[in-house]
Amino acid sequence: MDWNRWYSLKSYLRSSLWTVPLIAVAIYAVVKPVTEMVGRWMIRHGTLDPKTGFLGLSMTGARSLLGDIVSADLAFLVFTFGSLLVAIQVAGGQYTPRIIATTLLRDNIIRGISGLFVFTLLFANRTLSWMGENEVHQLQVFITALFGFASVVAFLFLIDYAAKFLRPVSLVARVGEQGIAVIEDVYPAPATGVTTSPERNKERGAPERIVRQRGKSGIVLAVNLKMLVAKARRADIVIEFVPQVGDFVAVDEPLFYLYGNSDAIDDSSLRTLVAFGTERTMEQDPMFAFRILVDIALKALSAAINDPTTAVLATDQLHRLLRMVGKRSLHIEEIADRSGRVRVILRTPNWEDFVHISFREIRQNGAGSIQIARRLRAAIENLIQTLPEHRHDALRVELTLLDRAIDLKHPFPEDLALARIPDSQGLGGSAASTANN
């Protein structure tokens, strides 16, 4: 299987809820025969009394217990999947649809508990149907009772977990954690204070060959950089990946620029190293976490929802991500081989891109809210104080634009003075406001 197909399949399975219950079915198919064999062996060797067993249940009691477990787990499954559908609708409508595949469907706790329900349901149903008229399979009934008890505990935990998981603070915090992991992976080097001009690759001149997209249009999900470097080294060429991860690429658009001995490499082999999909993912796309958080903030600031406090929570995570990005080395990525020669060029977002996506749209939609104005100012001023000098210009531009927007939105001098106070809580406990009391 080509790398791009394998990556797309892996990404699909990671965001699919049905995969863990399917694995539970496979585990059941292995575990159930094994427990039956062990139960027979224990009875033959006298280590298990077929009448008293572990629980000492009669045939009537065992059938009643197993029937209750089957009914309970079936109800748990129906409730879980029904509630998840409702949660998806609520999250997509109140927060952003982009959080569904990246957060909700990838939660391993929800998927694992669903797998437990499926396993217990199949195990209990098989045990119930396998028992004869006069024989109680004590080991199987005992194991089923244990899994039934575990299912009840897991169901109660799931209710509490889902209620906390769908809170705005939990969702934005999870997106922030994922964004931090991607930033550390894409930008591993610390900032050096030296900016790199995006025009320097023009020194290579025009590419000798252009590899264009074939097949279907789609969004770039990921690129296999190690294989690209290996292919470029063997062919002794430089490969430039034209789009950024997260870009939409239509059929016949440029995908690669080749510099050097371009005839030594096959177009189709290069295309297999790029994974496409219908929706962006976070694995190699550091900008996508920012996009999700900004979308949550914009939805919260809409007239239909009008929840600026949720927008403040999203801004908290944007502030956190920007501090991480600002301390990393951001440049046109030139990837060298073991000999130190540049082999692959991969464009990544620069500092201005991250600053613009973090502040522009939220300011345009939320400058009229005193909470948003104060939180944005606190974030910008804190970043100016804590980040290196070469990061300040873009932040000062945003601070100037925020001042101009506040002047337009707040005609009363009292409101204007209050909106100009930086406050990390939005409208809560700023040092400037409490010092005068």
C-alpha cells in the first residue's frame, strides 16, 4: 500500500468511532472459546464445582442475571450512541463543526467504553444461549458478572465524563494541547532572533520540472518528508513542495518543483508521498489548531449565541499557542540530508500568519465587547513582554488596530477607558482596575 493511502486510512480509523467496538468483537471471538475451554478443564479436574461455582447461582438465578446484563448493556449502547449524536449536533452548532473529527470522535475514553459495552453484550448473550437445561457454566457466569459490573461503573463514569468533556473550557483546552504537540513537532528548533527572507529560494531559478496533481482534488493532510529527502538524495536533486499542509490543491495544480537532475525521479512516486483528504487534520498542520479556536470564538461572538466568555476561553488558548510559536524558529523549511545538502523545501506558516489568524477576526467581531477588548489587549501586551524583540512588530500593529477599533465601538469615555485596561479574565480582576479602589 502506498504511503498516502496508508496515512489516509490511518487518519480515518483514528477519527472513526466504530473501530474500537469492532476490535471488541474480535477480542470476544478469541476470549469466549478460551474461557469455555478453561471452564470445562476446571470442572474435569475438580477445581470448580459445577453447582456452586464462584457465585453459587441456580439455573434460574444465572439466566436472570445474564438476561439483566444483556438488557443493560444494550441500553447502555443505545444511550451512548444516541447521546453522542446529540453531542455532535450541539458541538457543531454551538462551537464549530471542525471539532467533531479532531476531538469528539477521537476520544479514546468514549471509544473504549463503547467497546466494553459491545464485548459484555456479546459475552453475556453467548453465555446465556450456551447454557443447557441442567448445567450452569459457573466460570462464564462469573466472568460475565464482572464485566456487567464494570459496564455499570463505566456507564456512570461516561455520563460524568461526557458532561465535563462538552464544556467549552474542556474542548478549547484539548484543542490547545493538540496544537502544542503539533507546534513542537513542526518547529522543533528555538527562535534565533534572525528572520529569513521568503525570497531566498528564487536564487535557485526556475524549476526544471513541475509535478502536478493528478487524480482527485483535496486538502493536503501530510507529507512524508523522510521519503522525500531519501528520493531527492538518490536522484541528487532538490524537491520543493509547493502548497502548504492544509492547502486545497485542485487537479493539475503544481505539487512539486524539481531542481537539478529532474529526469531521475518518477512523478507518480512523488505523488504517493502526499496524503490528501476532505478535511484538515492536526498531525502536520500547526495552523489548524488556531483555526479551530478562532472559529469557536467567532461562533461564541455571533448574535445567535452571544457568549463572549467562551470567546475569552478560546483566546486564552490562542495566547498560549502564540507564546509557544513565538519562541520557535519559523522560516521556510529547508531540510538537508546527512551530508548537509538541502534536499527538500517545505513552506510553513510564518509569525505574521499566526498573529493575524489569532487576532484579526476576533477583533473585527468582538471589539464591541469590553471582555474581548480587554482580553486581547492583555494577550498582546504579555506577548510583547515575553517574546523576543523580532516578534514585536506584528504584535504592535495588532495593538494599534485594537485601539482604533475600540475608539469606534465605544463612544462613551467611561466605556472606552474601561475597554483599554488589559485583563486576562476579560472583565474581572485587572491590576489596573483594583489599584484605584
